[in-house]
Amino acid sequence: MNKIRFAVLSALCMLMSGLAHAAEPTQFVGTWDMAIGHRNLFILTLKLAGDQIQGDLECPKEFSSEHNLIFANMRGGVRHDPVIKSQFVNGKLHLTVRNADDPTDTDDYVMTVEGSKAELEAIDILGPVSIPTGSLHFERTSSEAKIATDWEPNRTYSVTDPDTDQVSAEMKAIYDEDQRVRSVQSINWDVVNQSDAQRREATHKLLAMGALHSGKDYEEASFIFQHGHTADDYLLAHTLAMVAASKGDPTAIWIAAATLDRYLQMIGQKQIYGTQFSSTPSKENPKQLQWTREPYAKDLVSDPLRNALGVPSLAIQTQQIDTLQSIR
């Protein structure tokens, strides 16, 4: 019995301790900003009005987001979305914010505060169920803070990797060496394959350290794994190319297509863009190579789509094969 009483008493003490440290409404009042790198993306201003908290969420007039992790297409100036509903429950502030340009568009958040930092968790309300969909992390700031308007078009910004403009000198050196060993007149492929493995290992380490940031970094890393030997190498290369393209590196779109083609071929499927060649000795003349893109699902993707990816049309691909066949 004494043990039970002690356990109950301990639980009550813990509960009271938690309540003693719960945030008060006044701790939410003020100006908060969410920045990506040196640019402010959101500014939340809250004030007390009687027993209610009012305010607005300042944001780009237009933008797109995926799970509050990456943002893109910030344009059109700035808008002020009003807080139309607030409720303080157990140390957390529940907010409903309405799009200033569309009264039918509202977003629900649960805000928590710890010192000078705050978290706004986005909530989807589905009947009686509230589903978290991602959090925005804010810091207390000056009331003079302003939303950034110098976002670059055609690129994404990641809250987990704000240093997008930072270029890795180490990645560039790895890539330059990868290209150099392939540009000499007489290539010893045994030596190149061995050094390729070392470059993949070095690039793996950079990725694990989070040392790659720019689109160019990821494009160069994609080429390193495109020169691998396994399906996983090519699939990773494709992933890196997609990241490079999302970070605003337009030239990465071709390597994104080529890595997918190579991956498909490695797993026994047909390539779909036509970026990959292969050759076998001719039966009639073993010194003559027969070039092909097969297996190739050439009807799946249209020429306009190929061109959008920097891939030649079917007609040009046929000319390329004919040119290779004519080489003696």
C-alpha cells in the first residue's frame, strides 16, 4: 500500500511540475520569424486582446511547399494572413489563419514556445481527427523584421539545408578528377575502376556529413555514382540529380534522365529516354562493333519530353547510331 501511495504521489508531483513550467499566453506575444538562411520566409506577429490572442502571419503572396520542408515559387510580394481564431490549451496555442486573398482558405496550427524559439505545427482537421503535416520553426525577432522578396525563381529552398549557395571545393575536386581520367587518350579501365570506387567512397562521406549544398555539388556527385557498377549506384545517382535540379541547376536535368535509363537497364528493364548506348562485335567482322540502344521502350516518351530533358529526338538518336556504325 505504501508503495502504491508513493507512486501516486510521485506521479502527482511530476504532473504539478509540468504544469508549473507550462507556457503562459504572454510568452506567445511578440514578433517571430522563420528564416531559410538569411532570408525571412514567414513573420508571425501576436498580441493579447482581452483573453484572446490576435495577430497575423506575414508571408509571400504566392509560394508552394511540400510538408513544410522545401519551399519554392515565392513571388508576388507580401500578404498578411489574419489569425481568425485562437485557443490556449495546456500551454499550447491553437491558431487558425485565413488566407488574406481567399476567405475560404484557412490553415490550423498548434504553437509551442520554449524561450526565444517557437514551433508552429501545421494540422489537417479531418472530422474529429487532427493530423500533423509538418512544423515551422520560428525565433523571436524585432518588430522591424521584414519578409524577403529576393527569392530566386525555378529553384527550391530547404529548411534543413539553408546554405544552398555554398559550393564544396572537395566535391569539385573529386568530380574534376573523375572527368580527367576519362579524357586521356589511352584509358586503363582497371585503374579507372579502382579510382572510381575511391571517389564514390569519398562522395559517400561528404553526403553523410551533410557537406553538399549547392545544385552543382549534387550534380557532380550524381556523375560520380553514374560511373558506378550497381543498380544502387545508379539509383543514388538519379536521386542526387533530382536534388540538383530542384536546387536550380538546370544542366542536371540530363543526368537525371541518364541515371534513370542506366538504372532501368541494370535491373533488366528497357530504358525510356535513349541516353545509353552499348556495343557488341559484329558476327561477320569481329573488329566491327554493332551499336544499339536496345532494350529501349522508345514509344513511351515523346520527343518534346526528351527535348525538355536535354535528350536528342529519336531521329537524331538514329543518326548517332548510324555514325557510330560507320566508324571502322
